[in-house]
Amino acid sequence: MKLVTITKTKLTTKPISISFNHLSEKDIDTVFLIESQSSKHPWTKNQLLESINNPVNLGYALIYKSEIIGFLLAMPSIESVDILNIVINSNYQRKGFGRALIERLIEALLKRGVSEVLLEVRVSNVSAIEFYLSLGFKEISVRKNYYTKNSNELLVKEDGIIMRLEISTFINT
Ligand SMILES: CC(C)(COP(=O)(O)OP(=O)(O)OC[C@H]1O[C@@H](n2cnc3c(N)ncnc32)[C@H](O)[C@@H]1OP(=O)(O)O)[C@@H](O)C(=O)NCCC(=O)NCCS
């Protein structure tokens, strides 16, 4: 397992020692537990496994005190990358760990010459939207009735918001 220690991060305002490793199949149980406990609309174990095992995808585990407490999965194309999922264990949210994962991704993207990050988020996921806005993501469009959610036993559709981050603006913040 290769651990990459981040020495320069905006976590400096919250001095915490973290590291990252590349997600692999052996992390699936921990990742699935975090996903199940911390996400309102969790992926299945199979969806996570498929994404982790897809050789095209980028996957990072965030390690704090020798434990995985969060992860990020992203799918790169030539000029952009789509964030597929990012989750921080609910006991560790609002401490700068989510931002640190995005910074780890951007560090990798800079080496690939990728200029923008895209993602899609449920309109009801207000905390995630606030998180992305705080990092400089902007809403670029709405995908009507893209998601299905369970509400009082009824399957209801909800919109997805597509957001975009220009990497150069993130670096300059
Ligand atoms: C979204 C998520 C990854 C953010 O991770 P995090 O580690 O809690 O976020 P950070 O601590 O790095 O937050 C950075 C900034 O984002 C904003 N932010 C994060 N969570 C927020 C919330 N719940 N409400 C309002 N703003 C929020 C704040 O500006 C925060 O800075 P501050 O704490 O100094 O005010 C985390 O809430 C999570 O795992 N949610 C469940 C899974 C999910 O919905 N993932 C997104 C799928 S699209």
C-alpha cells in the first residue's frame, strides 16, 4: 500500500495529520460501511466495487489515525473529470476532510492537464451543494427528474444539479 502524505493543504487552519491511498477492492467493507452510514442515498456494495475496480476511475481513501474515514471516486475523460461519489464518515464531517479529498483529486488532475471537474448532486442534498459551492463549484444546469427517491413508500422523482469547477479558479482561491 502506497501512502502519500500531504504536506501542503488548506487544512492548515485545522491542523490534522492525514494521508491518502488509492482505493482497492480490499477497502470495500470499510467503504461500504461509510457509504451506508453517512450517505442518504447509499450506493450498493456492487456499485462501489464496480467503480473501484474500473481501471479508468480514480479512487482515493482518506486516512486519519490509521483508519479510512472517507473516500472519493471520480471518472476522468480527456479534459474533465466527473466526481462519482465523495463521502466522509458522519462522525468526521465539517472538519475539512471533504475539502482535503477534493484537493487530493485536483493534485492528480493538474498532472494530467485536466481543466475542470464536473458532478451531479440531488437538489435535496443541501449540505453537499453548500460544500461544493464553498469550494468554488458553480451550478451549470439542472437535469429534471433525474433521481428517484423514496417518500412515504412512493417513488418520487427529483432533479439533479450539475455543477462545475474550473481548476484554475480553485488553485487561485
Ligand atoms: C459532502 C461531504 C463530503 C462534505 O465533507 P466534509 O468533510 O463534511 O466537508 P468540509 O468539512 O471539508 O467542508 C468544507 C466547507 O463546505 C461547507 N459545508 C460542508 N458541509 C456543510 C453543511 N452540512 N452545511 C453547510 N455547509 C457545509 C462549509 O463551508 C465548510 O467549511 P466550514 O466547515 O469551515 O464552514 C459530507 O457532508 C458527506 O459525506 N455527505 C454525505 C455524502 C454526500 O452527500 N456526498 C455528496 C454526494 S454528491
